[in-house]
Amino acid sequence: KRINPEKREIENVRPVRVINNQLIQDKLRKFSNLQKQEPESKLKRYSGKLIYEISLPGVKSVEDILINELESSIEIKALSEEKIYAKNLNIKLPILKYNLKNDTLILELKDREYL
């Protein structure tokens, strides 16, 4: 973020993709005393896309996951009954789609070669 002193406006702010932002933020605050853990992840490369598989044991729904596209990375937070998972992917690629299947978040990104 940059603030233009003459206009007092924020410039160069990219829209953030969020899944139920307010709901998950409220849950994260409520359960902030839970143990925090970085989840395991696997990266697979296919023609035109990258697939991140992020293990989130105990996360029951996509509604318990927060995904933010930051300036130079993607931030993922997920809430289970016993833990809060936090993962920062140091990669700047567009998110094509995502879903939660068998305690695993599958995040599909557009490959840089095909941008």
C-alpha cells in the first residue's frame, strides 16, 4: 500500500480474494489461544498450472479457511477444532480455483509461463 500525500488515497492496492473474510476473522480472534502450526504442503506442476496441496487435518469446511492474495505472496489461514494453521506461499501467481477435499486444501495457480 502507498498513500499519496496530495490526494490522501491509497494507490496500487490489488483486490484481495477472501473466503468469508469477516466470519473467519471472528473465528480466528475467538480461538486465538489455540496452538498455531504451519501445515505440510506439496507442489505439483502441470501444463499451464501449479497445484499446491496443503494438509489441514481437522478443517471441516472451506468456510473455515481464509485465503489472501498479498503483494508478493499468498497467505492461507485455516481453523480446526484444535489448531490454527497458517501458511505463506512466497509466490505471486493468479489463483484459478481451490477446494477442500479429505483434509487437504487444493489450490490451483496459473503457471508463470502461461501468463
